[in-house]
Amino acid sequence: MALIIGGVALAIVVVSILVFMAKYHTVGPEAALIVTGSMLGNGANVVTSEDGKKVKIIRGGGTFIVPVLQQAEPLSLLNYKLEVGTQDTITKQGVPVSAQGIAIIKVGSTIEEVSTAAEQYLGKNPEELKNEAKEVMEGHLRSILSSMTPEEANGNRTLFAQKVQEVASTDFSKMGLRVVSLTIKEIKDSKGYLSALGEPQIAAVKRDAAIANAEAAKQARIEQARAEKEAKEAELQRDT
């Protein structure tokens, strides 16, 4: 009888351990574990939304998920790369200009940002997040480009990118996202405006180079003539 009781007790312990292991969820630094449901407590990692719903956020650790009462799902914290661009945007001077760039975005690092991102994107395909973020970024790219001249946008791409990133960050914060970086890779126009801007400088460089070459050739001829004259004078002195 004692053996039977002991066996049953052991079985209960083993089953309990297996259940615990099955319901204990862990997450690495590349993701956040989003726990929803009831009995979430009031810890620092628990966020309550305006409608009273609670979300527990676990990063770089683990937690026990109460069966039936709680659910857990990971949310990626990795960077997303977006190819952004705008075609033939009318600039401040009325010249249509196209711009292409690369944006790096990610879910924010604060509990509030992760909670906001989870509310909007948890369970969705990452492509949905990327597509929405791309639309937002390209909208601000067009807006800033339209407020600049082609010379300003092309001449200081870093400042152009900074302006876009600054205004875009406000909208991204409402999505629980952050802009890690934005790089403008290419600015061009179909009318040849930007190419024409560089032609006077190119012509000036070529002109200066031609003048310098002509001056150098002139000096070389002068030196050669002087050397020939001195040689003849030396020869005459020897003959006398």
C-alpha cells in the first residue's frame, strides 16, 4: 500500500514538473514575451491600457503561464530594414525630384513602447508592421522634400534625413516604434536640373586645368629658350 501511495505521489510530482515546464515560457534579448489574460499582478512590467486591460511584458527571462487564464506570445525586438522613396515630388522651386533611402526601425525599448507595439502588431505578420512604417516614413519624406530646394536636399543629405527622422519619430512613437537611422542614398530628377547645376563647376575646373597646363607649357618653353641662349653664349666665349 505504501508503495502504491509513493508511486502515485511520485507520478503527481513528475506530472506537475512536466506541466510547469510546458507552461514556463522563456524569451531571449531579441524578443519580448507578451502575456495577456488575468492574474497578471501589478509589477513594474505590467501595463494597463486606457480600457483597463493589462499586459505583462517579459524581456530576457521567463515566466509561468497560468493555463486557460493566461496566454503568451513573443514580439520581435530586432531591427527592420525599410527601402523608402518618393517619386517626382514637387520641391520648393517647383522642380520634381525623386529620393531614395534606407530606414532602420525597431520596436522601442521601454515597457510602454513595447506595450503599444504589441497592441497593434502582436500576432500579425512582420510585413504588416514594415508596410505601415514605410507608408509613414515615405509620407514625411515627401513632406520634407517639398519644403526644400533641390540644391538643399541634394547638397546636405544628412540634414534632409535628420528633418525627416525628427517629424517621423512623433508618429512612430504612437506605433511603439523608433527610427534607428535614416540614410538618403540617392536624389535625382528627370528634367536634368541637378545635372545642370554641376555643369558650371565642371566647366570651371576644366578651364582652370587648361589654363594651368598652358601656363606650365609656357614656362617650360621659356626655360628651354633661356637654357639654349646660355649654351650659345658659353660657346661664343670659348671661341673667343
